[in-house]
Amino acid sequence: MVPADQGGGVMRADLLTETVDGLDEALAAVDSFDRALVVGLLRPHAVRDTGLTALADAVAGTPLAAMAGEAADKAVAGAASEDHFVALAAARTALLGSVHDALTARVDEATGRPRAEESVPAPVGRPAENLLTAARSWLSDLARCGWQGIDHDVVAGAAPVVSAMLPDPALRRLATLLDGFAAELAASCPGSALGRVPVRRWADLWSRAMVLTVPGAADVPETGTATGRLLPLGVDVQEHATAVQAQVHGVFEPADGAVPRLVRASVSVPKPDTVVGAGLWQLLRPHMSLLTAVSEGRSMDLTDMPLTAEGDLIWDDARARKGGPADALATARVVLSTATPFATAPLDRHPSRIAVPVFLEGYGAQKDDEGVAFTVAGHRLAVDTDRVPAAGPLTAEAVAASGACVGLLRWDAGEFTVQPLAVETTVRKKPVALHAGAWAGGTTDKAGAKAEKAATDAAAVLRERAGRLLRK
């Protein structure tokens, strides 16, 4: 283990295994409400009434108390309006936000990393839009019927709303969420025949979408610009059947000598479900030159790059150019401990959004039936190798044989885990670094090159077929 004051590693690993006060009670209230969404908020049911009461009681001491209490009472009486459903979604979002804050405070204590004092400005409210109202109406219908009551007619109500939203950049965030949510629901219809319901996931998607129907909630204010050097730490790839996102985590060193900051830069693109593995990079690469710099182990020099109050770079290739060599493991050893994170926007305060860059070294690694785990200062820390993308040379076996790791500290299923971004292992008695994003800018690696060729062939076939359809 590397102490936090010598490289940004976990200084108090024991804190990551200790109980957080109030956490279980907050999650129990969320789970109770989520079960109510399974049976539906329109039908009289003991599970529904218990869930609504638990949610209202959990926020009783907050500014949401009166609103959530009224919404729960109306829902129990079968008279809840769309505004009441928004209030319930807001209460659930706030409760998970408190869980996020408690876990984040624990991570800060464990890593010894300073936290920024600034806050994220509230979005500027705008008049209600018809499309937002239409989206809220569809989400309300879902809540009324519950996951067990969904059918193709109910789910199909999202299609015209999504189609109308997509052309508007301001509504695209919500449109993409609704589209993916509706696709999952459609694949599970009818709900009455479901053997297993993804209770927490669908409740998360529903509540987030419902809150985003509030005018201005989906706005992403750009609060400034960044000029200086960006040192990449690694790439997190998130893949869906119809879309893929690559998020680069890094340390930004301002040109004016200010304190280094933890930042992210993301690119998302739609994709056909036949393009997988290394082929994903062909879709992502043309939209962000940073991916090539990551694979080459180089920094990027930024000039007036837009930067949000959450630390997200709104990437523009015209404002970036390649810099000098910058190894991710060296960056983590030298700079990571001094980098300060940005504040988190209220709507992004969710346990699943926790992804804190950390550096670990000197741990014991083992692989067993439960997966890969690190032993850090005598404490077991699970390693989430399932999050390591197939579109790179990093494998679970390499992680298990490693001696140093740059990763993202996450919280899932009641425990903290590490998602590896890069590791240092020994091959033929020599240290070798393996990066999850090593193929992002192209590769001469045999396995990577073979996967790229297969993806190229698949993309060519798809383009030919699409052209044929258009000609008809």
C-alpha cells in the first residue's frame, strides 16, 4: 500500500470496510419504495403502502417532508397526480444523495485527499416544455401500473416522445435515457410473466428520468475553461446494446500553477449491437483525439477547454494538442495525491456514480471462486474485473498477478470495490504496464489488430446494407 501523502493510495483501508452510520436505514427505505414500484402505485397493496410510508418517513426531517408526505398520502388514496410522482422521485433521489455523500466522506477520509469547497450552481429554470410534460405523463403511467403491470402498449408510449426529443440537443440527455429504459421494458413484456425484476435498476432509471422532466434539471452549466496540461490516468468504457461511452479520468495541472484537479472527459456514440470488443474504438476514436493520446501514453495541452463545475471537460479537439510522454502509473505515484476533486451536482449524487481515482501498490493479490481481490494493509478489497473492457489487453489474470494498480474506487452491492484502469505486473522478470485503454488509438498488438479487423469487416457490411436500403 502507498500512503496517501506519498502517491495517492488508500491510507486507511480499514475505513472502507467499516459500517457507515445510517446507511442501512436509508437504503432500506429506498428498497421499500422500489418494491412499491414493482406492484404499481395505483393498485391497493400492502407493499405499496409500506413503501410509500417508508420513503415519506425517511425524509421527514428535510425540506421535502411536506411535499413527500402529501405525495405518499395521495398515492395511497389512488389520487396521485404527475406532480406527486415527481415529488416521490425527488425524495428517493435525495435519499440516495445522502448515501452518496456519506460514502464520499468515507472515501475522502480513507484516501486523505482534500475536498473542494465550491458547489455546483443550480440550473436556470425554464418554462415547462410540451415534450417534458409528455415524458412525465409516460413515466407516471409506468408508476401507476408498476413493473408487473407493463405491457407493449404502455411501453410503446415512449416512442413518439423520444423521436420528438432527439433532434433537440437540450433534450437529448433525457431522450437517450427514456429510449434505453423503454427498450429494457419492451424486452421484458409482459411484466406479469417476469420471473425476476431488476428492482433497483428500474427504480433508478424511473426516478432519474422523472426528475429530469423538471424544466432546467438536465442543463449542464459550463462554469469556466481549462488551460494547462491534462495527464490521463485511464479509460472507463460503458457499453450498452445501442450505445457506448468512453470516459477518460485524469489529473489536470492548470497553467497558472493552481492546485491540480481531478477531471473527466467523455465521448458517447450510438452503435449497432454487432460491433463489440476492440471495434468500439473505431466508433469512438474519430470524436476525441484524447483517446489516441491515452493509448500512446502522452499528455494533452489544453487551451480554453470548456469545463463544468463537476470537473467534466466538454471536449473540443480544436482546443487540445498532444503533449509529452505521460505514463499513467507515474502520474498516479507523483501527482494523484495532490489532486482535488470537483463538487458533485445534486442530481448526480448517487452511490453508483462514485468513481474515485486511487493508486495502490504493495498489496497482495489473489484470484479465487469469488473473483479477484487485493489485500491492503490486512483488509480485503474486492476488485471488479467485470468492468474491465474486452476492448483492451488488461485481463483478470493480469490484475491478479499485479503489484501496482491505478483504478476507480466504487461502491456496489454494499461494499467498496476497485475497478482497474491500469496495472503493473512482471513478465519475464521485467515490469510491464497494462492499460484498459491501450487500444483506444489503434494497436499493433496481434489480438487487438485481429479484433479491429473483424469490427472493420462488420462495419463495412452494415454500411453496405444501409446504403442498399437507402437506395430502395
